[in-house]
Amino acid sequence: MSGPAAPPPTQEGASARRVLRTGWVVFALLPVAFVAAEILGDWLLSVQGYSSGDEDVPTAVGLRAGLPAVLVLITPPIAGAWCGRKAERLGHPGGRPLFIVGTVVAAASVFLNLVQVLASRILEL
């Protein structure tokens, strides 16, 4: 004896699964974004006449190089969180974990970069 037949997939269900799958694929690009952020940050420092190992980099120069790099770094988790939230709104319960993971990873990335900047400024006093 078999159980009740599963209802046929609806258009909304297929759309939610597609959005969720896209979200996880985008989130999986986080290592690529990390490498791209490192390269971008180093390049922006070198364009301004500094090297990544210099200890006397002014704050404004560091921010001009660091902020775009952080934006590149947090793009995959934010896009993944957005897709997770959209999938959840479309009725797929698997969107919630993606939303939570993407939000936590993006917030942790920003927080850790901010702590690094603050700690380096405090310790050089």
C-alpha cells in the first residue's frame, strides 16, 4: 500500500526552487569573491602608491582601497540571503537557512574587517 500521491509541482514551487538553487550557487562563490577582494584591495593600494605590507598607510588611502574590497567580499552572501528570502516568500521552507547563513556571513565579514581596522589603529598609538 502506498501513501498519497504527491501533488504536481506548481509554477510557484518551481520558481521558488529555482531561486533557492540560484541563491546557493551564488553563495558558493564566496571563495572566489574573497580572492577577488584581496586582489582588488592590493591593486587599489598600489594605484595610490602604497604596498599591502606598508605600515604607514593613511586611513583615507586604506578606506579607499578597503571599502570596495569589502563590498566585493560581501556580495555573494548578501545575494544568497536575498535569494533565500525570496524563495521563502514564494513558499519554499529551504529559503530560511540560506537567508540566515547569508546574513550571518555578511555581517561577520563586515564585523571582522571593522575589528581589524580598529585594532590596528588602537595598537599603533
